[in-house]
Amino acid sequence: MPEPTATRAERPEPREQDELLPGLVRARVRPTRRAASEPEPAAEVDPVARVLVDVPLAHLDRPFDYEVPASMAADAQPGVRVKVRFAGREVDGFVLGRAAQTERGGSLTPLRRVVSAEPVLSPAVAALAGELAERYAGTRSDVLRLAVPSRHAATEKKDSVEPAPPPAHDAAAGEQAWADHPPGPAFLAHLADGGAPRAVWAAAPGTDWPRLLAHAAAAALAGDRGALLVVPDRKDVARVDAALTAVLGPDQHVVLTADAGPAKRYRDFLAVSRGRRRVVVGTRAAAFAPVAGLGLVAIWDDGDDLHAEPRAPYPPRPRDPPAPRRARGRGGPGGWVRDQRGGRPARALRVGAPARPAAGGAAAAGHGQRGRRRRVRPGPRPAGRRHPRAHRGAPGDPRRAGRRPGAGADAAQRVRRRPGL
């Protein structure tokens, strides 16, 4: 006989089951999601931040508006690094500016956090990065990877360098160093007086060009302005570094190179961005250094291939845009320094006026005609010289079809002479 089973009415309730099974605790399921907290209010002044996100897509190379929470209002200033929510993920970005309202309708996504309150992107460098990206069909985020070094948190928390008193300017020593170049003393006088001279200097072999550049930087400092010296390689950097130390004294300039290491490079970069150092020497990436009150930009041997960025198209050479465009944008001098290696022609230019190509200056004649191309026609063919095989003559000439005169008749003659025909 089967045992009688309990009916539904006789079955114990869950609480009674817990009492019937002492020592066993029924697991209770906790909610997987937390209750949504109230959104933080926006900043009272300029609650909109225009952020350039680090995305390599060209159609997203534009600022996006984000809401600035009240707790980040003091730190989210133009030029700082931030974290934002973009396309479902957290990405890096730079704050380009703050605004009172947005042109976009609806609510804005708030900033996730401010990575650092250190403003590392100056408005001038941000504008230069946009100009380069537009000219070379790139993105500003790629350009800024060259302009702004990676953050080193331990270095940033420390005071980078102590401010140094300005050095004494020895004008007589500068004039003596430039004595072999007649426009040299006038060039230094323009720099010391706050002018914006432009010049192209063709240095002769054996010239102590690092010492002359150091005196030009000293003249710019005497006019309460900064100097930026861009050279091709590390050996030239070492020579200019030694010359600047001899002319300006110690702790008056910084060296920006890629092989300096992350900590030292970021420390020297902060010294420049904070205005502690106003003279910079380095390789091609130093053209983006945020020098305060830029007054002198000098590029040594602008035709060297080491000035070309391997991750082109931004920028191919510093002479095309970064350094000279920065100088023109800030009212400073733009110039090129050349030596006689490689047979480059020398040019004599007036100091204090925009550069004009001299007669026969083929190496520099293209600077004034940027964006234009000139067709070069070959000279007359020497008498008795045969035309090249790839030559194309005028319409109607049999050479235009890739054949020389009489080629068809010669081929038929060879066919008739074959045996058996």
C-alpha cells in the first residue's frame, strides 16, 4: 500500500521549513544593481567643457561637449587631461575650453574624472596641432602625441625645477662672435629690442655655429622672450647644450629629446610649461615645446632627413610648419640655419625683413611659392645624340607611338630574309 502524501494545505510554509531544518540558513539573493544615486549638480560657472577625445578616427576629430560636475569645476581647466565616456568606453582627452552653454540640445554626459590638474596643453600648441592635422590630412590626437609627452605621476607631484634668475647679457661678446657675418650684430640688436627679424644663415664650414646660436638665444632672453632651437640629431643637441651652458650659465635651459627617459623628459617639459625655463634645444619633437613668450625660433640644417617624422604625414619637416608657423603666430622671428654641406648655395638676406629668395638660390626658392609647382623643361638636345627610347615627340611623330622611324620596314625586311620564305 502506498504511503499517504501530504496535501497542499498540509505542506509547511518556507518559514516553517527553516524551523524544521535547524542549522541551515536559507540563502537570500541580494540585488545585483545598486540603487541609482542622484546626479551631481553641474558647475555654476561655465558648466560646459569642450573636450578633444583621443580617438584616431578622422570624422571624430572635433571637440565634444561634456558637463562639468561641481566637484571638478576648479580642476577641469583648459589644457588638463581628463577621462570621459565616449562610444561606450572610457577614453582620454584634453579640455580645450569652458563655455556657459552648449549648442547641442538635450542633457550632456558629465566628465568621469580629471586625471591631473596640470595644464599641459597650451592654447597655442592646440591651435598648431589643429593646423597641422588639417594641412596633412591627419588627426589632432596623433599630433598631440608628439607635442605632449606621456604623464609621469611621480614627477608631476614634485616641483620640477627651481626658477633661475635671468643671466646677464653680454652684448659685446655676441657682436664679437657674429663679427664674421656683417648682418649678425644688427640681428642680435633686433632680438634684444623685442623685434621680430627673419633671416636665413648659410654658415661656412668650420663656423662655430652652436656658439652663435647660443648668443642669439641670449639676445632673446635679454628682450624678456624665450628661444627654441631645433637640431637634427643628438650629437648636435650635445654641442648646442654645451654652448648654451657656456654662454648663459648652468640651469638656464632644458634639453628635450626622445631618448631622455620618461621621467626626465616630463620633468623638463613641465619646467618649460610652468615658465621656469625659457630656452629649449632638442630634436624635431621639441618644435612643439610650450615656450613662454617665444621670441626666437632657429632650425639648424633644415634639409636634413632626420627632421622628417617617420610617422608622417604630421609633420614631414619642422621647417614646413611647426616651428616657423609658431613664430609667425606669436609675432616672433622665423628662420632657417644652413651650412654648406651638400652643396647648398649661400644667400645674403637683409636682417629685420621677411626672407626673399636670392638669384640662383634654388635650395630656398620654393619657400615663397608654397603650394605651387613649376614645370621644368629640358634644355636643347646635344647634336648627334640619339633620342631616348621612352621619348615621345610631337603629334604625328612616329616616336610618339613608341617606335623609331623606319622600324616597321626593318622588321618586314628581316622577315623576308628568313630561310624557307
